[in-house]
Amino acid sequence: MCGIVGYIGEKQAAPILLEGLEKLEYRGYDSAGIAVFDGTEIHAKKSMGRLKILSELTHGGETLPGTTGIGHTRWATHGAPSDMNAHPHFNQDKTIAVVHNGIIENYMKLKKKMQDKGYTFKSETDTEVIAHLLDYYYKGDALETITKVMHRVEGSYALGIIFKSEPDKLYAVRKDSPLIVGKSNIGNLIASDVPAVLKYTRDVYFIENEEIVCMTKDDIQFYNIDEEELEKQPATIEWDIDAAEKGGYEYFMLKEMYEQPQAVSDTINPRIKEGKIVIDELGMSDEEIRQIRKIYMIACGSAYHTCVSAKYVFEGLARIPVEVDLASEFRYRHPIYEENTLAIIVSQSGETADSLAALREAKEHGVRVLGIVNVVGSSIAREADNVMYTWAGPEIAVATTKAYSTQLIAHYLLAMKFAQARGTADEKTITEMVKDLKKLPGQIEMLLENKKKIQKFANRYLATEHVFFLGRGLDYAISLEGSLKLKEISYIHSEAYAAGELKHGTISLIEEGTLVVAVATQEELYKKTLSNIQEVKTRGAFVMAVTNVGNTEIEKTADYVIYLPKTNPYFTNSLAVIPLQLFGYYVSLGKGLDVDKPRNLAKSVTVE
Ligand code: AGP
């Protein structure tokens, strides 16, 4: 999605803006631009393509002198990627510049009205409407102008705005798209996300919906839509700056895969006290947990896959019905809400538009909402009734790995907590499971050491066009994730199938040499999966199997076997995912693709 930055202070703004935008590159973009006030005029430079081009065009920012400015990386939603459609956008006499992340849903209606009033538009974007609306309402009071525009526009926005007539101020405003403010000793900054300001400050304000920021080089004020001043406290960001850098790995994705043991451990440990599961942030007593009759689990993409896994764990362990939904489906399918329901919204970024909308839909119907979120202070984290953070740290690669793994941990902990409270698992069971849980980081670390072996295997499949992932129960759930990991970063078509379903059609696609990845960790389903492997083998498939150590008979059927260390059957997805992540990573690497920033994808999908 788009990224916005802004700076006002003692230093030259342009180099700071360019650096900040670089830290937001992971959000995906196709063009970029900056605007700087030089004391007399607001000058801008915008260009298609990577930030490097913009930096070269501005000689690293030198051609745009001035200490107040805004910047933008654009992920096109309205209007194709082009220099003209790149932000910042201006009003006609270039006295107001604006950058925007989000979508103005009523922009066509507003654009028509502005054109009828004589305004001419240069771009195809929804954002330009904001620039002209600001112009239309501006009578000398920027704050009043901004609130008037807020009342007119519908949709989502994080805006950075500079007014030529208010040269010592920078404004920002937020509704539904993320926005943070950084207070530093070189001046004040705005950005879409924390990494853009970490070089200058750890003191960050998270902006709520319909809050307006007015900042000078020394001061920051916050207002609501009624122009009432607000008191806000900054959060202190613990992330080291290198935590958002690559740290010596070739790609963020590999770095983040190797951070999984620590991330899993950080997510488990604060929630185990004297061998018991303690989840204070859940905000529910055991009695309230016992009242819950149904759980919705709602998310997108990989986060959704963790919900598919969680259904098996929750229903198996806590004996509570779980309904899993894609957020984009949930928000429009008019669910039949019942009493004593809990909705769990899972999201790494906490800003996924469909997941946020599903959260609001559930809340509107009186459903209690728990967020499982990685980004502190994100919208889903703030709007859920309670939030259980996954302590994965910043995840930059578009393809999620450590956030996915910590989401699984959060699900396990919740299921164990619910089982504890509902008495569906006795103390001995929980104690044994806690022991297995605590072994996972070490086991993940051990599996990561397989990387060379998996890279060798992956290099044999760089030219393959189709891959099928199979499994039953939890093995089906992890097949979904393995398939997504492969296709989103290698651009190879792959599908995940419940192993028992293949014969109902798709097996017709299996031919000589087709690669099939079969996951067989669930002992009670192992024989069944083995027969599914035989089915595809007889049709010529090449089978890579992922199974538990000791199941050596599978070598009679599968062509290539990866063994996982023993763990609780409910936890096997946390181990099986490691070779599948490595496989996808090394196929993408072998194809010479941009592993961290795959084509067409964004790290956080903050629009529908
Ligand atoms: C996973 O590798 C993808 N990047 C994508 O499916 C992602 O999981 C999905 O967009 C949900 O994002 P969220 O967890 O930030 O809500």
C-alpha cells in the first residue's frame, strides 16, 4: 500500500523524506514523490518506478531545499502508475500540497462537484480531490479547512499536508489508514509506519481515527474533528533500528525465518506462569470463557491459514465450535450471530482493510472481539475489545514467516487456556503440552539448518509450472500455507488440497513429473495420506513428503522425505512450515526474483 512521510525541523527535509520512504518500500509501490517548502514556494518532484530514480532526479534531495516537506510511495488504486498520478498532489495555484494513503470512496462525486465549480484536474487519482477541496475551503485557517474536508470525504486516508500560507507548520490527519508521529531532537516527523522514523526517534504517537496533527519544528498538537485539542502520550518503540534492517541476510524473508525461534519464544514465555497458561490480555475470566459457545476466526491470506489450523486445535482440545472465515467473505455474508460468541481477528499488520471491516461488522452485532496482532498500536489492535500481541517484531518481507509462526503460537495458547478453563484438558495434558510448546523454538532452529539440503532440492524445480500440496486435517492447513509461500514469491502456480479430495477432480492434472508435496504428520491420518501419495505416484508424480521422524516406511513411496522432530500432534504445523518456507524461498532465489518484494503484492493490504 502507499506510504507517507513528512518532516519539519532544523535540517534539510528532502534527504530525510527520501530515507523515510526507503524504510516504507516494503509496503509495495510503483511511483514516488516529495514536496518541499523552500520558504517561498512549494516545489515537488515525482517519478514512476523505484525510489532510486527519484533520488537521482533530486541529487539525493539537494535540488529541493527547505526544512518542511512531505513524501509518498504510491501503490496505484485509482489511476495507473504514472508521474502525473504520483503524489504529492497540489491545488491549482500550488499553495497546498498533500500526500495520501487510502481510498476516497466518494471521490468521483466530489470530483464532479469541483469541476462544476471550475476546478481542473491534472491526474486520475482520488487524492487530487482532497487538494482541491482544501483549496475550496481554505480561508486562512488550516485546521478548520481540514475538518471541513473530513466531513466531505468518505473512505480511508492518512494525509500529510503543507500550506504555503502556514510555512512553519505541517499537518496530518488519519481515518482508517495507519499514521504515526515521531518526536525527535532534529524536528518532528509523520509516517505510515515506525521504521520510517526509527533513525531519529523512539518516541512515537499512534494517531487514532479522525485525529488531526498540527506540528511545528518544536511542537506537536493533536485535535479531534471538532477542533478540540487532545492530550496524547507517546509510546516508546523497543525495536532496534537493525531489527528493521536486513542484519546481514540477503533478504528480509530469510532473516525473518531465522528470527522465528526467538519470535516463537517471545510469544510463548510471557504467557506461561508456573506451568500454567496465563493470558491476562485476553480480558476474560475462566467463567467468561466457559460462557463462550462459538468462536469466529477471521483473517486474510496466511493469517487465515493459521485460523484453519486453529480450528482443528480449538475443536480438538477445547471442544468449542469454531467457524473460520476469510475476512473479505465474512464482512458481506450476513452471518447468523448468536449469543456468547467470540470473534478472533488475526492480522500481522493490524491494518488489513478486510479484516478491520470484519472486526467492525462483528462489533456492530455485539460480538466480543479479540485481536491477534503483531503491530503494536495498529487499527485492529486498537479497535478490538482485547488484543493478544504476537511478539514477532517488525516483519518487512511481504511473504510472512515469523508473524505466521507466532500467530500459530497464539492460537495454541488460547486453545490451551480455553481447555484449561473449560476442563476439557486435564492438568497433566496441559503440563505435557507446555513442555512441547517450549521445545518448539529449538526444534525450529534445528529444521532451519536443513536449508542447504532444501536449496539443492528446490534448484531442481525452478522451471516447474505446477505444484500440488496435499494433507489431511492439520496437514491440510499447513499445505495451504506452503502453497501460498511458494506461489507468492516464485510465481509458480500451486494449489493445496485436502488429500482425500484430490480424486474428486484435480487428480486429472497429475502427470509424469508433476511435483506433489505431501504432508503426513497426523498419526491417525497417516495411512490415509500414504494411500493418497500412492495414488499420485501411480500417475507419475514426484513426491516430496514431510512427516514425523520414525515414519521411514514412507520412503518406499515418496521420492524425497523431510523428517520433523516429535512434538504434540496439535503443534506439527509449527515445524512442517519450516521446510515449506525454505522451499518457497530457495525456488524464488534460484529464479532470481525479488524475494522480499514480489510483483503485484503489498505487505499490508489496507484497501478492499
Ligand atoms: C502472506 O505471506 C501474505 N503476505 C498475505 O497473505 C498476508 O498474510 C495477508 O495479506 C494478511 O495480512 P495481515 O496478517 O497483515 O492482515
